[in-house]
Amino acid sequence: MDRRKIEENIFKTLMLFSTFVVVGSLAFILATIFLKGFRALNLDMLIKTPKGGYYLGKEGGILNAILGSLILGVGATFLALLVSLPVVFYLNLYLKKNSRFALTLRFFLDVLGGIPSIVYGAFGFTFMVFFGLKASLLAGIITVALLIIPIMTRSMDEVLKMIPFELREASYALGANRLETSIKIIFRQALPGIVTAVLISFGRGLGDAASVLFTAGFTDYLPYSLFKPVATLPLAIFFQLGTPFPEVQSRGYASALILTAIILLISVLARFLSRRFTKHGI
Amino acid sequence: MDIRKFLPAGRQVKDNLARRIMFGLCLFVLSLAFFMVFGLYQRAKPILAMRPLKDLLFSGAWHPTQGQFGLASFITGTLWVTTIAMGIAVPLGILTAIYLSEYAHRRTREFAKPLIDLLAGISPVVYGVWGVIAIVPLTGFSALTGGIVLAVMAFPIIISIVAEVIRTVPFEIREASSALGATKWQTIKFVVLKKAWPGIIAAVILGLSRAFGETMAVLMVAGCSLGVFPKSVFDPAYPLPALIANTYGEMMSIPLYDAAVLLAAFVLLLVTIFFNMVGWSILLRIERREAGG
């Protein structure tokens, strides 16, 4: 056989192998978490808070962490949205395409998105010390919001870039100004994409542990105040796995299953919503 | 006659107000990186004033109670796990990206993309749990385990950027290469990769930076224990981010301890900002070249 053909086949096999490893590792992770977690999962975990000695193997659940994570995630996503949405509209409607400011802003958002979450956590910690805040739900919300602002803004930015310029021109031609065009025309057209971006950022905020370690603290109680520490699901998993007791560790696996299931649900929902509501495609 | 009389009042006022608020928020986002550098530097300053930087970065003696804060063993740990991770993730990631964008059927590609996105969405702690259950029994709590888990975590960013860059290579030059009798692989090797290599370098840098700063998963599987200089891949490693996460809680009681830990965060911040600036600049240049034709 031709040497070129042999080389072609070797590399094609290598590529197939790599793709198999990448996709297979996802399957491997999901299978491991589901198989190990399902065995330890029970209703108590979902509806009870840790009783004394929970981390020694006594009874209770992780409702505090599930609720805490959801509340922290919703708060942080909302706060991030308040910053991201105006920034994206400014980037796409108020600034000229390829203006120096827009380029710089996008570049900085990309760089911010690459900063590790532990650094956001450490920064949130210095911020707390500066303002005299203690580890609390509020500090956690602010830190996670900062962490997801770059992700959210950049993914919304990609959505808005795809909207044809003609739509805007039509709106301007009818006498609408940029704010009106943003809210009444572009926002509606981009809504499915915006919802997807919000859900993806929510999932990212929910799963992150390193940023809340310093800032949100941990507690066995249900969240009830912005100024009190709050438990989060990733940290609950981390702490349960860190104990030397097998039964607590397997509860950690079950907690990992809960977190993964929530994140899977969010990403399926995001995909579904963006398909379902992308009508009037232009 | 002035047409503005017929329009609802205050429309332009609202537009102007909105523009200012939006501009303010943009400035806030823009200044965030500076705030982070400044904030962490302020907190790390006490130790920088007391100890020479050379000792802090290149000494392996970490005894907070005796006032010794050498970060060298943690920096070595970070280098070990990131090197292993990149050794796995770079070839596999690049080959997968080439396969998906050049060989795979459109349906395969559309099937694989959401899966790779999902890989990026899984919580780092869940990666850690997976590592503990599935990888640790084979390779122990070691630098190698940390590297394997980090490699899987770095796949999505490497694959998506390489695929993106390959897409920017014009179709016509592929056709020209095929017309000259090159096989598909020859076209990829001599034309596509030749055109795409700066972008691939950027993907590697960004993947490296991701692995460099990853914390929780590594903390759970790399066997982080003090006073260890990893000498082989089967030794435990204690990377820098894990140190920051692990010492929370005890650091407030010992003088200079918090400054040392925040110095570690400051170093991490500077390194990742540098990597990201280099990586994204390369990609920005490719994007502009493409837009310019």
C-alpha cells in the first residue's frame, strides 16, 4: 500500500482513539457518579438538614447545602445579569463595531474568564476584610457574581453579534432610539440565547466551590439571612468526602450525584429552551 | 414644525441616562482585573516587605509557625501536575478537534459538541469525586492522578479553541491542496495545521492556564501533604491553588500566614493573567486577519 495511505490511516486511527477517549471520559464520569451515588442516595438526604454527628455517620441530610447553593446561585446570577445585560447592549448597540473600547472590553472579559475561581475567592476575601463583612450569603453572592460575569457577558455577546444589522436599521428607521431598540427589538429577538447564557452561568456558579470556600462559609442550618454563612453543595461534597468514615463518604457520592443531576437538568433545559423558542429565525 | 412635539417626552433623556449607566458598568468590568491585582497585592505586601522575594518563591521551607513561608514545593507541585495534564490533554485534544472538524460527519459533530460543553460544565468537585473513586485506586493520591483529572478538565477549552481556529482556515486552500493530489491527512498536515498553528499554541496556553489554576479537584486527588517535593509522578503533589484552599481557617491566627497565602493567590493571578493575555491576543489577531480578508 501507498505510504501516504498508511500515514493517513495511522493518524485517522489516532484521531478516532482521541475522540473516543474524550467522549468516553464524560461517559466514565457520569457512569461512576451515578452508579456510586445512586446506592447511597435516599430521601432523607434531600429533605433533612444535618443533625449532630452527621459527619460521623449519624442521620440527617444535606437540604441546607442544596437550598443554600440554589439561593446563592440565583442571587449571584441575578446580580451578574444586572451587570452583563447593560454591558452587552452597550457593546453591541452603542459602540461602533470594532471600536477600540469594544475590542479592549471583550479582551478583558476573556482574560477575566480565565482567572481561576480560587483567585476570585481570595479576592472576595480581601474585599470582605476591607468592608468588614464576615463569611456570609451576601459575600458569596458577590464573589460568585464576579466569577460568572465574564462567562455570561461573553456568551450573550456571541448571541447579540448574530442578530442581523438590518433588524436594527428597521427599528431606527421607524424612529426608535438605541435604548428602545435594545429593549423592544434586540432583547426579544435574542431572548432564547440570553436565557441559555444565563442558565449556563447559573450552572457554573452552582458547581463552583473554590470561590465560596472563603466567602460563603458553611453551616448546618438552612439559609435564613444574607449576613449569615450559608452551606453550598460542592463544599458539602468536599467535606463529606474528607471524612474517614465510609458511610459518610458514600453520602458524598450521593451528594455529587445530586449536584450533577441539577447541572445536567440545567444544561438540557438550556438546550431545549434555545431550540423551542428560536422562532422567527432571521 | 418640530416633530419632537409629537413624541413621548423624555425618550432621549432616558436613552442618555441608560448610555451613561451602561458605560459606567463597562468601566467597572474593565477595572475588575486591576482591582483584583491591587487588592491581592495590598494583602500580600506585609510579607513582601519582610522577606526577600527570592526566599519566598525559591525556598522549600514552609513552616508557618516558625515564620518560614517558602512556596517552592507548591510551585513544583503545580508544575508537575500541569505538565502531566498537558502531556495528556494537548495531543488528545488537538487530535479530537481535527477529527471533529475535518473528518467527522456533520451529525457526529453535532452529537459531540454538546457533550464536550457538558464536560466543561461539570463541577470541579464532581471531577474530584470521580478521581477519588475511579483513578486513585489505580495511581494513588499522586501527581499523576491530579494530572489525569486536570487533563480531562482541560479537554473542552483546548478542543473548542482548536476547532474554532481550524474553521477559520479558508476552504479554498484545502481544495487547492487536494487538487494537487494531496491526501486528506497531507492537506491537514501541510496546509490546515500550518495555517492554524498560532491558534493551536493559543489553545495550549489557555488550556495550561486552566489547569494551572484548578483547585478543588486537585486538592481532592493529588494527595496534598506538606513537606513533599514530588520526585516521581507517583509521589503526592501539593499545588499552589490547593494550598490556598486548604489553609483557609487556620491562617488568621498566625502572623504573616494570611499574607503568605494571599501572596500565593497573587502569584497565581499574575501568571494566569499573563497566559490569558498572550493566548487571547493571538486569537484576536487571527480573528482580525480573518475579518480583514
